[in-house]
Amino acid sequence: MVYKNIHNRKKCRFSLIILFIILFELSIVLSDAAARTENISEFWTTDIVESDEFVSYHFPNNIIFEITTNSRINLYLEYENKIANRQSSFAFNNNESISLNITSKVNMRNFGISHPPSSPKKGNFQLRYQYNCIFKIRSNSSIQNFTIRYRKITQFGLNSNINYSLAIFNINQEAWELVDTEEKLNESISELYLESTLTEIESDTEYYVTLFEFSTGPYDWSWIIFTIMIIAVGLLSIAFLISKKEYFQYLRKRTVSIEKGAHRLSLDEVLENENRNKIIDLILNEPGIHFNELLRKTGLAAGNLVWHLDILQTYKIIGKKRVGNFIAYFPYYQKNPISNVDLKLQKSKLTLKILEMIEQEPGIWNNLITKKFKVDHKTIHYHLNKLNELGLIKLEKEGRKNKIFPNFESDYYKYKNNNGS
């Protein structure tokens, strides 16, 4: 009897061991099934994402899209082929299965929206869209909530020194609306990431989401000062918007000493390189562009970009200035950076026209300018503030009016007067 009980206990333990092994192997199979990676050769895909499944889609151009869900999703996912070096993770929390359509474009116009929404504001400051990747999201039924995460690394177009916020837009709005965005640390890999949660997403409604950049906390003033200084330096340099052909003609005709150092290239060889052409285009179109923007917009590796910038600086095709914590790049200028100022060549035609009107009618005031240009008074106020910040105008109170005069004490006007321009 004792022997029989011992034998039964052994059989029971053996059965438990076998059951444990089966369950362990089954858990491995299930965990493998719950996390998968899909390498996609095109810029679009369709898929069924099961409940509690995690999927990572790897598209061309170093694009990674990750999705996890607690309910079944019938997914259509597409990127515009101009998008590169972007990563995002979507985590859905919903009570029922959904059909989900997610498409991504570089800008709103590429979605066929002819009048894009206004950029969001935080306080008195306008935020900037530089991310070049906007998601359009549409579901056949409402979504309780979902969370979007972005790895905050330069590999995927995000600078650890810049603050970002997610923004959302739908056709019932006039402007992008900021969404609370937290910056968190993934301690396992010591990497920052951004996280925002969207709630009450309605069915059969198109929502657009993307990242805008701005500065808060310790970065506020550095970014504001950087922006103001870029405008000022742009006005006090050859930050003129001329064609590349005209600029190349200027470079070939000028007489300037160049120490080539280790480089053994002719000027034509420098100018004919495809990557350097791309860099020159960006600097001519955006005088004051900084390194990270060049890196993002050229798509070059950092080391490769540094090499081409060094060649362009060596041959005095571009110049650079440190502005706050940033290195800004400009078309090359000689000696006096004021020598080639011509406000008519600046980007904002309305700003220039307003300044010209003030020059022609000193003592004019805001309401008169608004009536003459027939635009919203807030727009005029914005451009007057810009001119005031640059020191090109001054205000004098007379009764209830703030009369506006050119500031002839500014360096700009002094230089113009001294040179008879």
C-alpha cells in the first residue's frame, strides 16, 4: 500500500513536470506571436493586428512604425516616399475591434488641403513645424484613447536640446491644437522619448497629428534670442534671396584669397557636387539655417555633412556664425556684413512694404497702415513688432495715437546714408 502511494506521488510529480514544460514552451510560442517585426519593401502595407499584439513595421528610408493594441485592428498604413528617418509608436486602448487608416505626408498641402491650419501658439510665441511627417488618422468607429510615443534622438529627426509638443487638427478647427506632451526617460537604454495621449477620437473623422517644436524652461530665452539674432544677422549680411545661378556668377567673378589646405579641388568641382549643391540651395533659401536642420533636410550622415560644410567654408562659398548655442550658416560675405544689405530681397514682402510706407509717410499709425493694405490689424501689428524688434522703427505717443517713424539711428540706415543707397 505504501509502495503504491509513493508510486502515485511520483507519477503525479512527473505529470506536473511535463505540464510545466508544455506550458513553458507554449508561453514562448505565444510571446513570439505577440511581438513581430515586418520588413516592408514598399511605402504602404495592410495587416491584421490582433488583441495584445505588438508589431514593428520597418519601411524604406529608415522609417519605423510600431503599434500595440488591446483589441483587434484591421490596419492600412502608408507613408509618402519623401519622408525619411522617422519613428513612432501607437498604443491603442479600445473596447471593440476597429478598421484603422493611417497615412503620412510631409505637409498638409500634400493631403490636398489648400489652406493649411495656423500653427499652434503657446503664450505669445508661435511654434514651428519642422518635423516633415504628419499623420492622418481615420477609424470606422470611435476610439477610447491611444498613446503616441516618439524616440527623441537625432537618428529620427528629434533634437534632445529642443522641446516638442504633439498637436492635433481636424477640419472643424482653424488652427493646430497642442496636446499635453511629456518627455520621459527609457531607463533600460538611457534614451529620451516623447509621449502624448489622445482621447475621444470620433468615428469617420479625419484627424491630423504631428510634432511642433518650441522652447520652454531653460530653453525659452535661448531660442527667442536665437530667432531674433538670426533675423538681425540675416538683415546685416548678404542674406539675400537670389538665384543659385546668380550666386555662382558672383562667386566666379569675385577676387578673394582662398587657402585650400588639404583640398585639391577647383571651384567648379566644388560647385558641381550634388550634395554640396543641396546644401547651398538650403542656405540660400534659408540664411541662418543651423546644423541640425541641414542634417535633417539633406538626409546626409553627420560626418558627411561636416565634410561638405568644411569644403564650402574653405572655398568661402558659405560662412558660419555662432548664435547663442547654435551654429548658423549663411552665404559667404566679406569684411563688412552690412555691405550688401537690401531689404527688398528679404523673404517678407509685406514687412518691406510697411517699412517703405513708414519711410514715405513718417508719423503714420497702425490704423492707417491697416486701411491702406486692407489686411487684418493683427497682421499689421505682427509686422510692426518685427520691425520694432529689429530696431528699424520707433514709436512716439501723440494723444491716443502711437505714431511710427523710421529709426535713422539704426546701423541699417546709417550704412545706407553713408553709402548713398
